[in-house]
Amino acid sequence: MHEGQPDIVAACADLSESLWRTRELLDVLAYRIEVQRALVETARSSWLARSTRDVDEVIATIRSSELARAVDLVPLTTLLDLPATASLREIAEAVPSPWDQVLAEHRYALAEATGQLTRAALANRELLASSAQAIEDALARFHGGDEGSTYTASGSRERDTAGRLFDETT
């Protein structure tokens, strides 16, 4: 066993624990994003602000966790003669077995989780945008605004004064 091997093994165990924590936080974030989507799909807008705060809180916790992990990595990267900015792949390639496989599995799981979260967040953003547009169109009709719910070939809104719900001229 190499002289620094016990230190490397302990640092790898700490890193693995930190990566598990990050994976758990990403799982919580996925849940909160799904809750947010369900709220939008079921038009439960009264809880949407709370849901958005919940998502923001988890994201802030993940950022703090990542910052702490980056600081905690410095001793391991020093022991491995890697730069402090080494990627998880580089670290996994430099550590002894079985930690190389453990860290590679964490890396794969984190990449999968972040990919799924990105897709879910984009879907939520599109759903929220279309919901906001539907609300804007409904309000424009209700108030008899100059903008209607149809678009011209150029993408601009077409004027629709006939689609009002009530006459405001009284």
C-alpha cells in the first residue's frame, strides 16, 4: 500500500458521502419540480409561488453543498497530484480500486439526474409560458383589449374587437 493510501481512501469515502448527499438533493429537486408541474397542469395557482420557493430553496442547498464539496476536494486532489479544479472523471481515473468504480458510478448517476432535471425544468418553463399566454388572452378578451388571441403570418397579434365578453361602452 502506498504511503498516502489510507489518506486517499478516507478522502474517497468522504467524497462518496458528499456525492450521495448531492444525489439525494437532486432527487428532492426532481420531486419538487414534478409537484410544480402538477400544480400548473391542475391550475392550482394558489400554491405555485410556494412551489417555486421550494424549488429555489433546494437549488440554493445544492449550490451550498457543491461549494462545500469543492473545498473538501482540495486535500484529495493534492494527494493525487491533480489540480484543485479536477473533474470527477479525472479524480475517478486517479484513485485506487474500488473507489475508481464507485466514483465513476456517482458521475454517471449525477449526469443522468441532471439531464432529467434539465428536461423537466424546460417542460415546466414551456408549460408556465403557455399558461401565462392563455391567461393573458383570456384577460384581453374579458377587458376588450386591442389584442386578440390570433396571430398574423408575421407573428404579431391580430386585433379582435368582436371577441369581448361584455360591452364597456355604457
